[in-house]
Amino acid sequence: MENLEKQIDQFGKEIATRQTRQRTLKNDIAILDARIKKAQLEIKRLTLLLEKLSGEIAEREVAIKDAE
């Protein structure tokens, strides 16, 4: 998860750097590619977080049923 966050930050920095350069079609495409990769990594990070939370919820449901 930490690795994903580092990669997301890295793409964010790349986007910021490229946005300060002269506007060219090649640069615009590179910015869009970096934004897509960043979004994909954010989706992956959120998916992993949701899986983790689902597991924790399932564990708590079992604990509650056992306690009843």
C-alpha cells in the first residue's frame, strides 16, 4: 500500500513538472498518460483498502455472532 502511495505521488510530481513546460502535443499526451497511470494506481490502492476493510468487517461479524 505504501509503495502504491509513493508511485501515486511520483506521477503527481511528473504531472506538475510537465505542466510547467512548453505546451506541445507530445507533452500534453505525456501529461494525460501520467494522469491515467496515477488514477489507475489510486483505484488499485482503494481496491486493496476495500478488500482489507471487508475482511475486518467479516471478522467482526463472526465475533459478534460468537458473542451472542
